[in-house]
Amino acid sequence: MKIRKHIIGFFLCCIPFFTIGQSGQKEVASASIKIIGQANENSIMLRWAVDQPTAWKRANTYGYTIERFTISRNGTVLNPPERKVLTSIPLKPAPLEQWQTMVETDNHAAILAQAIYGESFEVEGNQQGGLMEIVNKAKELEQRFSFALFAADMNFEAAKIAGLGYVDTQIKSTEKYFYKIKVALPENFDPIEEGTLAVDPNKKKILPAPIDLFVVEGDQNIMLSWEYELFKSIYTAYFIERSEDGTNFKRLGDTPLINMNDKPGAPAKRMYYIDTLSQNNKTYYYRVVGLSSFGKEGPPSEVVSGQGKHTLAYTAHIKTYTLKENGSASLFWEFPKEGESLIEGFSLNRASKANGVYAAVVTNIPSVQRELTYDQLQPSNYFTITAHGKGGKNTTSLAVFVQPIDSIPPTVPVGLTGIIDSTGIAKIKWDANTEKDMLGYRVFRGNKKGEELSQLTIDPITKTAFVDTVQVASLNSKVYYSVVAVDQRFNMSDYSEMLILDKPDIVRPTSPIFSSYEVKNDTVHLGWIPSSSEDVERYELFRKDVTTTGNDWQQIFDTKKDTIYVDTGLQMDHKYRYAIFATDQNGLQSLPSTPVTISIVFSKLNLQTVKGMQGIADKEEKVIHLSWRNPSDVFTGFIVYKKKNEGSSRLFRELPGTIHTIKDDTATPNNTYTYYIRPILSNGKYGATASVIVEF
């Protein structure tokens, strides 16, 4: 049994779209079954297929089993669902003799039968001889698989007798179902993943009409195009219907049209069809009908109409032009002599941009004329020549750019002023240039002094003002603007004088950090690390007596650059809390430092600190080793702070009292590190802070 030549001839004209599978699919690790379903008035139609050629061949041998689970009844969920096996024996392709009647009347049934039972499966039109015969043989199973799925999509009745379709008639509208389809494989075969599908009998799918059908008129042909991607999961193929009166439509062939452009990785958006006409200037009407994988036809699309029209085969070509001293230009073009009798004449078109809108500036140019002088040149001119055909079809030449000579740039813009508000909106303006051929201005911006400016305007702007948005909360405190003038010949001036605008200061300075304290009888010696912000103007130290309730914070010290303070006259057996703030030039105050709480208790323990603190830089291992001694085992823990160069101190480690050595593997060469160790006493208080400086 061999596929008939006229069937394959049709198939090779179309690249098939399969609802369930596609040709050329590569084998993957695990094959699976794909299912689609459709609820009808008193039945549910199921279509399925496996997604690999070898799995399809095995499924044909061992067959499919279908299980139905009733998951709800009268709106109540069934737990567990009711299971029913719909196939007493696995579904397999029907014996070959049962195909005879259908094969004789339907091409797709013939393709499907040949794919399943044919002794050989050769697609006529394949390259023959030598290596290609080996390739064709190797791809035979893949071709059988692809053709079978294609044919099953075209004919649901054929799909049923091929073991790829089933109609469940034992359904109720008050129930909802879940179907499970498996391949009845022996245990020693690689498994094929089962397919599942939930179906509500009350949700019947209404097939939509194809949309967005339009025509493109050609010479004795009309091209049709319509939306494909939106309905690709609904319709497998389409029928084209044509009418000469807009009422009585006839299909163009019995074979449905398959999308030729839908490929894996490059899905098609639309479908196309070219109808060849026997004559021009006669109106034809068209509509499109979709065909689903269940063999159901949807409603037709809206009707469109069109006519075949003669085309003009000749096009003008502008070969040169000359500029004259009076500011005009002479254009010269070519056009075949044999085409003069087919046109009514020429027109000259002009635009200011190559992709702009062209307007006819000179019309009714005789068909024998090949040159023209134009004296209304603009600073920028793009010209085309259109040949007007007698049959209504026109052709237009490629554009030629003509620009009068002008190399003098405009003067540099002056008078730049501007301001940036608290939200980051920058408004700048400048004086207008006085040149008559001004096109506009380009605005540039920089965020740092001396850096290359970036252009903010894509095209020159005509206004002498510009609004920009800058990021206020950033490290740079200034923004730099400059403006360039551009004339209509795109000559550009030099950059204007730089406009420097200060950004509003809304960023708090960083907080200072207490680095040390020492209690001496009734005095407290405090030290802190300054804020890392550059615009800090002063520091304010506050104190609060927390021994008794109701006491408020009091400012006790205000300084511009000091980093130590001695608080005197404190009461013994009182507890005090200290906090320090940084304030910048614009009055913005930092968050408070981490407060320190100090008890004024006379004890020798408060004066103790670690001994022998040292830091050793090991540049080969790229680490810094820190070590110290606990003089009398009075410390229960240590807090280690770290400062890089002139930066702020940050918490580095919190350690128990048993550890006296650590290493810092985060240090980088060519930096200076300062480490502070603050011991924790057995009574929960702190001893004096020790420090060491390490050059790395």
C-alpha cells in the first residue's frame, strides 16, 4: 500500500500544523500523551496522541486505555471520585479491512492507513539516490508519525478508527469529569506519561469566526490574509470560499488550507493565500471557514472583496542633480522609453526626512520629460519621482537627498539659568538665537565636573527652556548643563558656557560612632569617630540621667571638629546615657549614634582593658591576625570594631571571653586598618577600649 501521488502533492504544498504533535520533533527522555476534548449536547469528544514517533508505534501495538472519574455531582465534590474504565480492551488501530470504505472516499483516511499499515512510506518528491535514500529510510518512522497526526487532525472519524479518538456518550449535565488515558505497555518497556483532562459537559465550546480578513490586490491575483495565532489552538485548517455576487459562495478546492509558516521557535502570526484570477477589474468576494481537530467547521468570517489590477512594471530613477547659484536645483531622472505609453506622466515629491511624509510639489510632468528645476528648496530636501500608470497603478523612485550649501554654524547659546527643586525637577532656560534658519537646540547634562556630557534631547527642541529630572538622593551634589544650537542644515554651534546647579540637600549625614569611654571617679571621658559625610558642620553631644525617671535629654557639648569630651561633676552610683548627632551645612541632622550607657561606680574593674593587643599583616595569606591578653580573666566577652583608612568604625566581631585571637580575611592591600577592642566585664559593664593600627 503506497500513498497516492495527488495526496502527497497536496501535502508538500503545506507545512502541517498538528494540534497535538509536529514533524521533525526530537526524541526526549520521557514520552507523554497529549489530550484535547470538546463537550457537545449529549457527549464528550476526546482526541489524543503521543509526542514521540517511537512511542506512537508502541501505542499502536499495545493500545490505549481510558478511565473516567466523576469528580462532582449536582455541585457537590465527590471524595473519592467515582472511577470507571471506558475501554474494556485497549483501543488500537482498526484492522486494515475496516479502513477500505473510508480510504476510498477520504484522502486523509488513506494517509492515516498508509502511515499505520503501509509496507513502505516514501513521500514522492523526496530526493533519491545515494546518501539521500539512507536519510529517507532513517526518517521513515518520523514521516509516518507526522503524516498520521496530520491526517487525524483533518478527519475525526479516521482518528477514531486509528485509536486516536473516542466519544463518551454516557455523560450527565449535572456531573463533571476527569479523563485519564494511558498506553497499555508491558512492565519491561520505558513508561509513557499518561495524559489527563478535566471536562465540564455544561461548558460547550462555541467555535469563533475567523477575524481580520483582508485582501491585497495584484495583477490577476488577490492575496488573502487573516489572523492565525489567536485561534491556532482551536482550528487546525481553513477552507477558502469565493463568490462572484457576494451571496453564493463556492469553496476553492476540497482540501483545507494548512499554515505553511508555523514552525517551532518562530510561530506564525497570520495565514496567507493567493487566489489566481482569470481576469482583472472584476470584483470577487471571499470568506474563510475554520476546521477544528474534531472535524467541526466554525462560522464563516466577514466577507471581503477585491479586484485584480494591472501593475506598472517600470520605475523612474533619479540619477543626478545640480545646485545653482540662485538656490534652485535641477534634477535628472531615467525612465524606460518603452514604458512611456503606459503612464500619464510624472510628479515630483518632497519631504524633509527620508522616512517622512512626501508631498507632491510638481505635478502633471509630461511622460517624455526627464529633467526639472525646482526653486523652493528647504534646508533639507528628499526628492522622489512618481510615474502615474494609466491603469491606476503607480511606481515611485528611491529618494535622493538635496541640501543647499551652508557650513556656517549658529552662535553659541547664552543666558543659561536654572534651578532644581526639592523633588529633583530641574528647570533651565536660555536666550533665543536670532538666526533665521534655526532648527532648535540640543541639551546636554553631566553629573561630575570634567566628565563627558550626555545628550538629553533625541531631536533638536524648538523651545528655549527644558525640564529635566535628576536623582536628588545621590552622592554628587551638583549637576552640569550645556546647550548647543542647531540650524536647519544641521550645523551645530559650540557648547554653551556650563551651567552648574546645586542639588537640594535632602540626605542626612552619616552618624558619628562612639569609639571609647573611660570613667574616672565622677567624670566620663568620651571619644567618637566623626561622620563620613563631607558637609558636616558641627556635632552635638546629649546626655540623659537614667537613674531616675522623668529626666530628659540635655545638650552638653557642641563642637565643629573635636572628637573627645570630658563630662565632669557627675553623681556617684548614677547611670548616664550619651548620644551624639552630626549636622550638615543645610541643617540636616543625622540619626543618633548608638547610645552608650555608663554607670558612675567606683571600681577598679572599670579601668581595666585588654593587654598586649597587636595586629600582624600576613600579605601572603591576605589576612590580618589580631591577638590580645585577658589580664585577670575578669572579661566575659569582647566587642571588636574595625575602621578602614579614614572611614567610619563598624562592628566587626562579638566574641566570648575565652577567645584572644582572630583573623580578618576581608582586608585588602594598600589600606590602613584600625581595630578597637571593648571588653565586657563580669558585671555586664564595659572596660576601657584598646586599639591597634595595622598597615596592610
